[in-house]
Amino acid sequence: MYEFAIAWEWLSFAVRWLHVITAIAWIGSSFYFIALDLGLTKRPGLPEGVSGEEWQVHGGGFYHIQKYMIAPASMPEHLTWFKWESYATWLSGFALLAIVYYAGADLYLIDRAVLDVSPPAAIVLSLASLGVGWLVYDQLCKSPLGKSTTGLMLLLYVMLVAMAWGYTQLFTGRAAFLHLGAFTATIMSANVFLIIIPNQKIVVADLKAGKAPDPKLGMQAKQRSLHNNYLTLPVIFLMLSNHYPLAFATHYNWIIASLVFLMGVTIRHWFNTRHARRGSPTWTWLATAVIFVLIMWLSTVPRPIGDSDAALSEQIERFAANTHFAGASETIQSRCTMCHAAEPVWPGITWPPKGVKLETEGEIAAAARDIYLQAGRSHAMPPGNVTAMQAEERALVAAWYESTTRGDAR
């Protein structure tokens, strides 16, 4: 069993690596084309149908880019479609959600102090929220409300605030933030998969058939692209949030998440305005700083409440009953509780990292797998081995976990 734990941890790392790589590709191409589109200039003598052009230099060469609002007179044989970056990002992100939060539902997904449900029920709630959320968003865009770009954006923000609050009523704080990120990313990727790319394919097919494309297809795709533009930065924040309990493990975590979406708007507004050569709205940076300071304040009012440390009683009993547990528990309490305590005593540590406390036998037994991977089989913890954990102590922690998972209590 302990071999499986190591293999599963490496699988999580590999998928996380893939997710980060594909996200960089998607976000990078998205930011590039937004800047390119906003920076196009129109000059006399452009070919018919060209709305603007741009000269760029990179990698020792010059690039001359022209944008056709509909299409050139004759379609090129080869078109590069920017879609796989989006699909791969969502698929790898969902795989990571399943590996970490679905497979480890009792520890990472469910907080029984928030909602006492079984792992299958929690997973169904997770999946339903992603699917239903997209359907509601899509219908709002297609409704008469979708004709107002500003009104629709405001309505979308209200929807995101509601989801931020709703997720904190269902899952652990860490899982709530991750799900809000997954919810937003699902909207973004579905926009590409179900609206933007299909609309572009219809336009291309119409042009090849000699038909005039429906302008509504382009307008619809542009609207969804605009939403993706402003949602990108909050998604990155939510992806990174699981490393920072002051973000997700506070009483006002859902308000913090809501404010993050506003920061995404203010930052992107500055860049969009600059790329379009319409000035430099420096007020957006002041607004962003004020919002960020507000977030910092909210994270301490009142003090953070960590995710539930409860695990299945069967797991706790099993790991606590092992003959190595007394020695392992003594080691962990002497080497780890300077930080992993309700009131840490290590300088600069205000709250237990990632909400993990290791003061009681129950807390230690509940976190057995993570302790094994972080301090038994690797030297990740304590950081920099600041508490001078000895090799024999790590061996004892490893023996405790491995003998328990083998069913050998000797």
C-alpha cells in the first residue's frame, strides 16, 4: 500500500506539471492575441477586408500580421487553430481534481463541520456544480440580457459571488477555492469548445461554400472571448490558493474570492487600455492595491478557521493502534508542532501551514499519509530540517506508515 501512496503522489505531481504547462500555453496565447487584436493599426492601402495590421520583432526576425474581419478572398490551405491549449488545460485540471480531491475526498474535499456527506455524494455535488454552472451561464449569454455587454458582465459577477459563497457551504475552504477556479475554468474552456471554435468553423465552411457568414456568430464568439479575458487572472489566483490558508481558511473566504475577481478586472482593464493605445488608466493599480489590502484585512477578521482535521475514525484507529505509533507520534510532536499547532510558536508562523495541526494523536493519525510522504520518505518537512529531524526518526515514521498499510503491527 505504501508503494501505491508514493506512485499516486508522483502521478499527482506529473498531472500538476502537465496542468501548469498547458495553462501557460493557453494563457500565453490568449494574452498575446488580445494584445495583438487591440494593437492593430489601420492605414491606407491595406488589402480589401483587412481591418488592421501590426509589425512585430522577435527572435531575430520581423513579423507582419494582418487581420481580416471575415476572411481573405481565398481561404489558405492551412489554418492554425488555437484550441488544444484550452482543452488540455481543462482536461489536466479535471484529472488533478479527481486525483487529489475525489480520491482524497475525506481529507481534502469534505469538511464534516460544514456538510457531513459521504465521498460519493460530495463528488456528485462537485460534478453537478460544474455542469449546471455552465448551463446557467450559457443560457444567460443567449438570453436577451446577453445583448448588454456590461449588464451581462455584472450578472456574471453576481453569479461568481454566489458560487463562491455556495462552495464554502459544501466543501473545505481549500476545496471551495479550487472548485471556484474549476467552475470558472469550465466556463472559459466550454466557451472555446462549444461556442468560439464551432462558430469559427461555421464561418470557414460558409466562406468555402461561397456563402456570406452570419455576423452574429462572430459577435457571439467575441463576447465569450471577452469574458475569458477578464476571468483569466482570478483563475490563476484560485489555482495557487491551496498553498495559502490565509486565503481559503478564513471566515470571509468567499468574500476574498469575490474580491479577487474584481482585481482581475482592474488589472486586465489597464493592460487592455494600454494595448489599444487609449491611454494609461493608472487608477486601476490604486484600485487593485486597495482591494488587495482589504483582502489581507479580511483574512484576519476573525482569525482563520482551519479546515476540519477529522478523518475517518477507522483510519485514525488503525494508524493509532500500530506499535510504532508511540515513537512516531513523539517524534512528530517534538519536530513538527512548532508550526503545526493551533498556536504555532515558530517565529513568523501565525497559523498552522495549510491548516494542518499535529498536536493530538488523532490529528497525527489522520494525517499519516502526508506525514509519511513529507517527512518519512522525503526531507520536505520540516523545511530545511530546521528542527534537526534525525534519519532514525524519519525511518521510524516510515516504518509506522508502511507497517500499518501492510496490516503488520509489529
